[in-house]
Amino acid sequence: ERGRTEVSVTGRIWAIVGVFVFFSAVSSIGYLFTKAPIYVFVLLGTIWSADIFSYVGGKCVGRRKFVSRTSPKKTWEGVFTGAIGSGTTIWVLNDLFLSLQDITLVFLFLITFFGSIVGDLLESFLKRTAKIKHTGRLLPGHGGMLDRIDSVLAAAPAFTSVIVLAELL
């Protein structure tokens, strides 16, 4: 039949995973906002500083490839500078706004930073698997809208989990 597109089982599974990831992130951010809006600011600041410092560090001093098959431009040096920038950001924001205990802050940083990397790499993997360069045309030159939120989608539930656990303990 003309005009009908077949969707594979794998495509359906990825669609279900995508819906789950999206709603997990949105509900996590909603929870943080109702708990204390400053949590959302700290979450986004931590993720965005990781992205910015990773990009700048990778461009300036990047030599050794991180995951070349999935994301060929990412480097270990970018990961390291991203960790420094993100760690510094969350530490300063905690001093200014939150006053979390040191052990909680360390866990919050680690899970948020690694969650943001996982989100970015998963999005790169999905684009490579689908053989596309951009996930949309809304933001030309930026890889699409999904490139702007991939780290947030993965890191928000992780960040929220640490906040909830810290409150329970």
C-alpha cells in the first residue's frame, strides 16, 4: 500500500523507551520545582556547565577519543574538563543556595554528571543508528532540539533520586 510506513519492533521499543524517559524527566523536574525551584536551577546549571566545559575542553586540548564509534568528537580531556566545570558549578551553587551535606553533594554531582554524559551518548547512538545527523531543523547547526535536552532527559531523574534519598536518610 502506498504511503504507509512500516515501523519495526525495535522502532516501537525505542518509542516506548523515549516516552518513558521523557515523562521521567518531566515529572522529576516538576517534583523538584514544587519542592524548591532552586533545585531546577542547580540541576540545569550543573548539566549545562558540564556540556559547556566538555565542549571547550575537548576543542582546546582534546586528543584521546572517548567513545569514537558513537560520538567521534568527544574526548577524555573534554570529559575531564566537563567534570571540573560541573563540579565547581554545583559546589558554588550549593554554597549559595542549598547547603547540602558534603557526601550528598558528591553523590549529586557524580550521578548528575554521569547521567548527562549517558544522555548525550545515548542520543548520539540513536542518531548514528538511524543514520541521521540532526534530530530536527528547529535549531540549525545544533544537531536538533534533542541535542539541547538529551543530557537533561537522563540526568533529571538521577538528580531527583539523590534529592529524595537524601531527604529520607
